[in-house]
Amino acid sequence: MRSFLVYILFLLASSQLYAQQQVPFNEQRYLDSLQSILRLKTADSLKADASFLLVEYWKIKDSVKCRQYLEMGKQYAKTNSYYSALGHFYEGQYYFNSDHAKAAKAFERAINALTPFHTQKAYAKLAAAWYNFGLMNREEKGYDYLAKITLEKAIPNAEKGGGSKLVAQYYTQLSTILMNNYQFTKAAQYSQNAIELLERESPGSTDLLFAYLSAVSINCYDHHPEKAREFLLKAHELLAPFPQSLNNALYYYNETLYYLTTEEYTHALVSIDKGMTLAEKYNQKQLYQQLRFRRYEIYGAMKDYVKARQLLMDIVREGTLTANSNDRAAIYLEIAQTSEKLKDYREAYNWLNRHRALTDSIYNQQTNLKVTELETRYRTSQQQQQIAALKARNEQALLMANNERMFSWFMGVTCLFLLVILGFVLLNARNRRKLNEQKEINYRQQLSDMERKQELKVTRAMLDGEEHERERVARDLHDGLGGMLAGVKIGLSGWSDTRPIAAGDKELNRIIAQLDSSVGELRRIARNMIPETLMKFGLETALKDLCEFHMRENLHINYEAFDIRRDIALNVQLNIYRIVQELLSNAIKHAQARNIMLQCSQNGSMFFITFEDDGIGFDPAILNNKKGMGLDNLQNRIAYLKGKLEILSDINEGTTINVELDTTVHE
């Protein structure tokens, strides 16, 4: 299914949707400016240009208006050979979505008509005519042909016609072509080149928007959702001031693709609804059906196969996505596979037969095409052999006159041989340099690993020393000072009990109460320094006891534990206990929280902590400039367990902290 999605969605959504229309974001102002040119008494060339641009504008929204402006533009262009040539180009634009064969012929006529002109505008339109001609022939000749047209025709003419901005447009198109052929690394390179050029030369343009959206698709299909999100946010920033732009539908399509990649299906369905509403409003039929297909994919992922199959059946009935025989065969296969998941084996068998019949037909067509090409090559080869025979006779007659030429050839071959040797020497030198560079990289990597190990040892030593010191101080307090205070309290209490007059002394009772409070505080400090519950009953019970210890009248702590194993190394358990202790301490001291949720779980060797409070929150950015002993200790313990720390907070919104730890780290 995945390969099919890459094929059909790139094939339709990327190659044609990005190519078919580029209208400024402020569409109404753009439309008014073109129509005002037609109303004013201006030169016919300006009116022809405005009419043709309106053909581009209306070709998706209203085919009737598109045709009207095409005829109007041809009328104004009668006396101007350049604009007459443009008439063929915009006729191809009129047929772009409805009839690929007619569009291809129109673009071919435009190429022939524009070739004699050597202005920047002519080169720019010639580049577009070549690219669109290749796009219209893609189904018959494949993506290799389209890539060749783009590299050898479109981009060279774009360089002559408009510099880096126009070249960037075709870099975007080329990245889409490479993406369709699973060459994601090259696609990402061309996409990045296009974005850099457009950000410098044409910021805020629709060309830059399409480059961002193309980068979203590439990174989603190459499984880099974090990069896709960066470009999606940039595209959203461009479109935000223009909620009525027809480009919003394409944005929601790519937003859907991002959410599908991250498996956020609820968000994806919301994006699909928004995109379908706009696509229907602006008559973007193909994009509308693409969004419907994305909805099918979500239903399939959610195992709602009844809705999934119904969507596919509706897509087949509507016909937009099945116009191409390859795409139709792929959809038939999807219906068969979905029917099989529903255990409707009869339907699955019927659709699989239709898929196989269509696939066989496509194969036969391709075979016939290859046979025709081979026949053409054979005839060409025969003609070349006849020409070679004639040349041989002529060369035989001129053999004596060519002795000097042969000597020159001999010298040339000798020089070429020397150049080849030089090339091998340079190649060998370059390979050796690369090998040395790789050795240097490996050495630096090894050095970096040694430094990390040394840092880990230092951290382990610090934490172990800290725990040993805590244990020593706690025992000294409990056994020494605690015992002494308890003895003083017992002595005073016994003394007062034997003296009735002293028993009623308020000052004496206050002193005994203070001693009792001091003993309790001393035990609390000792408890925090060395958790006896952890040593006796394990981590899960110790964490529960810690939460209950901190609960009070205005503070509720909800503790949940899942699958915490008893065989975690003691020093790892102690570090996890200290991490949770620090989180609770920070929330109680700083957050002013009334409710705290602590969730601890274990999956294999990985231990997960989720900590949430409803306190006053804070701006996480201040942590970059503000360091404290508590945060440093927390980060050191997490680093010691090769863990990850994520802090999510906002002012008056509470705080969420996620910690991931590796329990296999121990002495």
C-alpha cells in the first residue's frame, strides 16, 4: 500500500498540482489589475498579455471564462508574432487538466513558435512550454523522459530567461520528479536549492510556498516528519494573511500528509475536511479526490475497512483518479486488498481479476511501444550502415592525403593516454585524501566517545559520592542527634510526670512540644536523605510512599505505576527515586499546584516518567539562562541514565515533564 501511495499521490498531487497554477496570494487585487488593463485604452500587446494571464487564473476555477479569455488574447495578439506564439502556450494551459493529448500538441506548437525569439520573456515561456510538454507526455514516456526534458530543456532556458528565481521553480519541479522515483536524497538537495534561491530572490511568493510544500512531501515520504514540520510552519506563515487564497487547499493536503506520517489521525481528518471544503469551493477536482483518498488511508490505518472500501468505490465512480490506467490498476488492487480484510473474498477476487487484466493490458501496450522503438532503431542502424559504406569509399580515395591527419590522430591518442594516466593519478590522490579525512573523522569520533565515557564516570562518581554522603549524614542524624533529642524529650517528660507542679507548667510543655517537633523534623530530613522504603520494599512502593508523604490538605498527588520491575539495579532505582523527589520538590516549592499527577511505567529496559501539575507554570526559555542546583542535579541524574528530558510549560497553564531513562546503566 505504501508504494502505491507514493506513486499515485506524487504522480497526481505533486507533479501536476504544483505545476498547474501559480497565482499571487492576493488573488482579488491580482484579478482586478488584469481586468483594469482590459478596460483601459492600452496597447493590444498589453491586453493580450493580460488576457493570457487570465487564462492561467481561470483554468481551474471556470473553464468557460478560461476559453473566453483565450480567444480574446488570440484576437489581441494577431498583429504581434511573439504574442501569437504565446497563444499556443496558453491554449495548452486551457487543455492542461481536461485533455492531455491536445495540451501536448499545443505546447509543441508553442515550442516551435517561441524558439526564434531570444528575449528573456521568450526564454522563460519556452522553458515552461518544454516542461509542460514533458508533463503531458509523462504517462506515455515515463518520469525519465520528464526529468530529461527538465534538465536539458526547461532549466537551461530558465537560466536564460529569468535568472535564479525562475531556475528555482524548476528545481522544485525536478525535486518532485526525483521524489516520485524514490530518490529522496537528491530530491531534498534540489528542493533545498530552490528554497534558498527563492528565500533570497523572491520571499513571500507563491513559488516559495510551493517549494516549502514540496519539501514537506519529500520529508514526509522520506520519514523525516521533524523537517517536514519546519517547512509546513513556513508555508503556513506565508498563507496566514490570505485565508481566501486557493493555495490553502494544497496546504491542507500537505498538512494531512504530515499528520499521516506522525500517525495523528484525528488532526489529519480535520485537515482533510478543511482542504476538501476549499478544493470544492475553487473547483480543484483532482486535489479534492486526492484528499478523499487520504481519508481512505486513515480509515485503513484505523481498521475501519467498511468506510475505507466505500471511499475507494466512490473514487472509482467519480473517475478523476482513475483516468490514468496505472493509477486505476493501483486503486483496483487497493479495493481487492481492503475487501480481503473485510473477509469479502468474492469481491476481493473480482477486483483482483480486474487489476490483473488492466495490468496485463498496460504491459502489452508498453511491450508494443518498446517493439516499435526497437524497429525504429533497427531501421536507423541500417541507414547508418549505408552511410558508413559510402564514407568508406570516399575515405579509400583520399587515403594518401590523410597520412598527415593519421599522424595527428596518433599524437592526439598519445596525449589522451597521458591525460588518462594523469586522471588516474589525481583520482588516486583524491581517494587517499578522502581516506585520510575519514580516518580523521573516525579518530574524532573515538575521542568524542572517550570523552562521553569519562563524563559518565565523573557523573557516576559524583552521584555515588552524594548518595554515600547522604547515607552517612542521615545515619549520624538519626542515631546521634535524633537519639539525643529523643532522650532529652523522654527525660523531661518523665521528670514532669513525677512532679505535679511542673506538669502544669506551660513553658515546660512548650519546650517538650518543640523537642517533639524537632525529632519529627530530624526524622523527615533523614528520610529524605536515605529512603528506607526503597531499600526494603522496592521502587514502586517507595515512590507511592514519597507521594503520600508530600500530600496535604490543599495538595493532592495522583500516583500511577505500570509494569515496574523489581530487578532494576539498586543504584538505578535510587537515581529514579531522586529524580521524582526533585520533581515533587520543585512543584511544591515553586508551582503553587493543587493537583499533581505522577505516572511511572517500564517497557523492557526503558523507564518512563510523566509528571504534570496545575500550577502557575513558567516560560521554559528561562531555563537556558537560569541554572540551579536542583535542575543541575536533575539533568546530571538523567544524563547518567542516558535519558531524555522534555519540559512543556506556559504561564498559568501548568507544567508537564516527560523523562525517559535507560535502566541498563549500572556499575
